[in-house]
Amino acid sequence: MLDQKETIKVVADCRNDKCGRVAVLTVELEKLERWMKGENIKDVFPNLTANEREVIIQGCRGNYYLCESCWDLLMVEEEE
Ligand SMILES: [Zn+2]
């Protein structure tokens, strides 16, 4: 039997039109399904960064993704 886990690519477009960056993250299908069934994303993907988890959430459920660079820009703007 193969021990290799099935993986799936999650894709999220940055919502900043000027940026156009697309984030792609490969995750184990089994874990993605666990999260979709209601498990806490931090428990299912403890090794991912907050931004990587955001790719999963927005890639699967929404369209409000901001890539890391644009997120930093937003933070700077809000400080002013
Ligand atoms: Zn961006």
C-alpha cells in the first residue's frame, strides 16, 4: 500500500487589483476535509503561518484574501 497522502492545491487571489498575486498552498486533502467539517484550523494546520491559513480560508470560502505584502501595506495605512 502506498503511504502517500492525497494533497490538494488551494488557490487564493489577492483582492488588491494592483497586486494580482495568486497564493497557492498545497495541503493534505484529509486535513482540509477535517477543517471543513468544523475542526479549528489552528488544530488541523498547526504548522502553517497565519497568512497561509488565510489562503486556505479565503481560497475555499471567500474572496477577501490579501497577500502578505498587501497586508503589510494595509497595516501601515491604518497606523496613520
Ligand atoms: Zn497582494
